[in-house]
Amino acid sequence: MTRRLLLSYLALAVFVLAGLEIPLGYIYARGETSRASQSVERDASMLAEVTEENIEKGQLDALPDVVGDYATRTGGHVVVTDKQGIVLADSDPAGRTGVSLAAQPDIARALHNQPTVATTTDGVGRDVLSATMPGSSGTTIRGALRLTYPLDQVSTRVHRIWAALALAGACILAAVALVAFSLARWITRPLRTLEAATTQLADGHLAHPPDATTGPPELRRLAASFTHTATRLQHLLEAQQAFASEASHQLKTPLTALRLRLENFEPYLDPRAHGSLEEAVGEVERLGRMVQGLLALGRLENAATTPEPVDLDAVVAERVAMWESLAAEQYVALDIAGPPVGHVWAIPGALEQIIDNLLANALRVSPPSTTITLQRAPGGELHVVDQGPGMSDADRERAFDRFWRSSDSHHDGTGLGLPIVRHLVDVSGGTITLHPAPGTGLDARIRLRPVPARPSEVPPRGEDFGTRRTRGRRTQAVGRG
């Protein structure tokens, strides 16, 4: 922002200077040319009178001295003709006398008592001011005089003033740049501290509040308001986290006690009521898991963590090793397929929780003698594919809603597993979608941002992340949660 403010100030200064200096320079150049033209015209008139008097008196020998003296003093070029246009005197030593110039337009007009003042070029191509005057006394024409004056000196003076204007403009721009830079820094300093503070707040803790002592009054008030709001938010988050932690401990005890009391009723109940008792105990257990899920989701939403590189292949292999015993009990095989993916961006611990939740859901619906495949794909993709009953299009649309459970399934899920997975994927900068698997089942596709591998990095030696397979002995088919 400092650069944009500085450029805007400089652009405005350049616009103002151009609007002032260009017309000023143009007017000065026109004035110099006009003054030079008037001076040449005046000198030509005076010389024409002097030469006409000499011609009238027959003092033709004096003409070369008159025009030569003037040419020496001013640098002009003077040519004098008689009334027939024959050259009588030329201030240029190389000029010839006795030649006729009557055919030249300016000489012809002067011999008809019509003066001419114009800008033209001389014999060597230089721009000159030319003034041709008749040598007359009343209506009697005795000759003509042409005075040409080079524009080099005029151009030099014009260029000098343009250079002075340019130098003045550069000095003004330098001063404007210095003042503008100081002003832009003064304006943007609160914004820079405010940006740093918002980054800290996004990470979960405001260590350095924005500077509310410098900058424009509006920005100082904004910084003070932000600090007040951020402090209030931090207090609310701390209170929410404290409540979540306290509720976790306070709810465990009554739920455990309620379950024990229900189980203690079993010997005293009619056998026909045992089914209802088991359902009540199951609902209490589900309530306990729901409380734990809510507290876990609350802790995840309150924790702002920066993603870090995580070895996806190593995490997949580790989680499969942890789940293989439970899968074996349910006669379900776990496969790891696809080429190694390498490192991806994820918040610490998120990838493990994502895989655990998806494997738990897949195991609930996987029939015996089926396979859950963890398929890796280039680009940071991981597919968790089961061979269960799958989900309809409408169910897949709502699967990430909190507390939602499929209407055609009967299971003890809480409806919080997939919302937790989606939150972890989102904060890691990735995406998760649900698709039908080939045949039957569900394909949960996770895409995380891959970490570019350095040329010097060599994958560590260890377990081959090829296909692993575990088989179980029994199954328990339950719904998704």
C-alpha cells in the first residue's frame, strides 16, 4: 500500500508539473522566437535606411563596410541589392556581387515596396530568421536589403530554459517523493500492525496488538476498536474452551452413573423388559459418544493451527497397522494401493484423525469377506473405498451435516464423525467428497496440497508401501456415523 500511495502522489505531482511547465516552456519558446523576429525586423529596417541613403548618394563603396560591420557584431548575414535586384554588397566573404536576385520572392516583393519577415533555411540547410526590407524614400525604391539571422542562438536559449524547467521539475518530484514516502509510511504503519495482529488472531493468540498511537485519527480509532474486539473474542474463546473442558469432566460422571444404574435394574426387571433396557443403555452410550464428539469438534474449531508437511504414506501405513486387528475380527481386509504420494500439507495430527474416522465408518458397514482399500493417487489424493451398501445421492449431499444419520441405517453413530473429518480437511487446505464406489460401497476422496519434493531429498528406506492385506474372522454390520 505504501508503494501505491507513493506512486499516486508522484503521478499527481507529474500531472501538475506537466500542466504548468509544458505551457510555460512553450510560451517562453514562442516569446524568444518573437523577440528575435522583431529584433531582426528592426535591424533590417535600420540597415535598409542606411544602405538606401548610401545608394542615393552614390556611395556604393561604403556598403560592404556597413554590412560587414553589422555581420561581425551580430552574426547575421546581410545582402544589399539595387532597384533591379543586382547584388551590390554581401556580408559573406564568399558571396558574389553583381548577380541578380530579382527572381527570388522576398527580393521581388521588397522591390515592390513590400517587406517580408519569415523563418526559412539558408544555403547550408540551417533554420534562419529572414527579414527583407525595401530601400525606399517615400515611394521611390532604390534597392532592397535582406537580413538573415541563424536560429541556433535562439534554440540554445530555448533548450536552456527547457533544461532549467526539467531540473526544477526533478527537484520538485524528489521533494514530493520524500514527503509522500513519509506520509505514506505514516498512514500505512497502523495498517501494517493491524495486518500482523489479524494474522496472530487467526492463529489463535494476539501477542502484539496493533499500534493505536500513530497514523491518522481514523486508523488509530480502528486499531483501538480492533484491539478491544480481539481481546473480547479471546476472552470468549478461553471461556468456551474452559466450559468445554469442564463439561467434559462433569458429563462423564452422571452418564457413567446412569448407565450403571440402568444395568443394575436388569436382575429386577421382567425378562420382557430386557430389550428396552438394552436400548436405553445403548442410548446412554450413544449420548456419551455424542458428548465426546461435540467436545472434540469444539476443541478443533477453537484450535487454529498452521498446516505442516506430513508424510501421507507413513501415516496410512501406521493407521492400517493400528486398525488391522479390529478389521480381522470383522473378517474385513485392509489394502494399501497406488504409488507413494509423499508429503502433503496438513495440520499436526489431522491426517491420523481423518483416516481413523473414515476407517471406523467403513468398518461399520463392510460385510464379511470384503475389502477396504486405501488408494493413493498423484497430487496428494487418498481414496478410502469400502464395499458396503453405499449411499444415495441425497444422503451423500447431507453426509457432512452435524448429527445427520442415514434414514435407512440402524447404528449407534453420533453423526459427528464426517463433520469432524471435513473440518480437519478444510483447515488443512484440502477438500473431501463422497462418490459411489465401483459396484457397491462408498469412495471418500481426500485431496490435500502436495509438498514439492526437493531434488536432494531421497525417500527414506523402510517398509514397502505396497499392497497390504489383512483378513478377519467375523463381522458386525452397522450404519455410518
